[in-house]
Amino acid sequence: MNRVLLCLLLQWSMVNSQCSMIRAQSDRVDIDEWQVMKVEAAKDPFANRNQFTINFVNYTKEEWHYPLPGAKVNSPFGGERHHGGTDLKTFAGDTTRAAFPGEVILSGPFYAYGNCVILRHANGLETLYSHHSRNLVKVGQWLQPGDPVGLEGRTGRATGDHLHFETRVKGKAFDSSRIFDHEKGELRRQVFVVTKLKNGNLKFTAEKAK
Ligand SMILES: [Zn+2]
């Protein structure tokens, strides 16, 4: 009788602890399991291929946000000074916003970038926001498009208050105006193709939706 009771108790406690494990896991599932998995995959968006595509054609309002609404381009990507990003300007203290859903992988002072935030997105891109007077996010935090990232400032190597914004693939910056129409503050509706060339360089092309 005692053995049976002990057995039952043991089973009950095992079931219970399994339940709490499942509960702990499902808390994370509630956050958005597919997003966690996809952002993990975005560490290497090429996987075993030399190309990946992002279909921006059907992106809904919930899937993207312009990083600094109302901004003017102060200094574009590239040019003579090999500018690694796009400088966007509104007013000091304005809020910069997450471009796509994703995870904060860096938040803090970062050399000439000053107070800098890097997000890794499920679509395979990373976005970088810098010169903030203050960062509003922590590493590991999950952001939705439009969530506050930081406050426009001039920390690091900056001559005036602005957002230095970068779009990246695996840490390599490319011209953000390939995916954002900065004049309109809009996402370009296209199928965006990133190809890894034999020499390791990246090629960016756009296709019309099929
Ligand atoms: Zn800049």
C-alpha cells in the first residue's frame, strides 16, 4: 500500500515538474517562437546557399517602421568619405524606432558610434542606430517595428544631433536607400535579393514581385 502510494506520489511530482518545464518553455513560445528561430537563423541568412531574398512587397504596417519618422537625409551612404550609413536628422531628443521585428544584440557605447544599438531581424538583416544621447533598450530585448530604440543625439564622432542609421547583412553595411525611400519615409516594395559573390563581397539587387 505504501509502495503504491509512493509510486503515485513520485509519478505525480514528475508529471508536475514536467508541466512546469513545459510552462516555462511555452512562456517563451508566447513571446514568438518563430521569431526567435528566425532571428537565430539570421546569424547566417545564407545558410548553405549563396543567396537569400526578402519579399518586401507584402510587408504589412505591423512588419516594418521607418527608423526616424519625418527625417531628412543629412548625409547619404558611401561617397568620398566612404560613409558606412545614412545620416538622418530631425531634432535632438527625438525617438529612433526599430525598423523590423528583432532582438537587441548590442546596446552601449561603441567607439565613434557613441551610444549605439544593433538589432538582428528575422528577415536576415541587421540595423544599427547610433549617436544616441541615450539608448532605450537592453541586449536580449525583443522589439516590434516602431518600438523606441534610443534618443537622437550626438555622442561619439558626430558634429551635430542626428541618427547614423545602417542596414547590414552579417555585419556588412549596405546603402539603406536600397530598401528605404528616405524622401517618403517608406519601405521600397520589392523582392530584395542578397547574393554572396565568390570574393566574399555582397551584391544587392531588386526584383519585381512574381
Ligand atoms: Zn553617419
